[in-house]
Amino acid sequence: MAQEIRLPKLDMTMKQATIVAWLKKEGEAVRRGEPLLQVETEKAVLEVESPADGVVSKIVAKEGSKVPVDSLIAILA
């Protein structure tokens, strides 16, 4: 079953973030809690962990793109 991955709100004032780097590529397996990508907010560069085990089936938000909080960024299968 596919699971949507959305950009989490990582601090109280965060409204958007820039995707710095995907640490997993499409087709790669990921485990819950494992770093999935790095994002840059106004304050810092942070890692976002995978919320579940699965395989990255689709990366929706490409590196360098700015995305609002709670936007779809990837899909796990």
C-alpha cells in the first residue's frame, strides 16, 4: 500500500523549506526513522526521517525546490 510523505513542520515558525538533498533515491528501500532527505529552513539544514518502512517509489519534490509545510514530497510503496 502506498504512503504519502508530506513535508513536516520542523519548528514553530516554519512555513516552507527548500529540498537540499534526497538521501534515498527512487527504488531504494528505507526503514522507519532512517534519514530520508535534508531540508533547509530559515534557521537550519535539517534531516527528515522516514515515517514508515518501504521503498521510495516516487519523489515529487525535486532537489532545490521550495515547498510549503504539509505538501506532498514523496510516495513510499
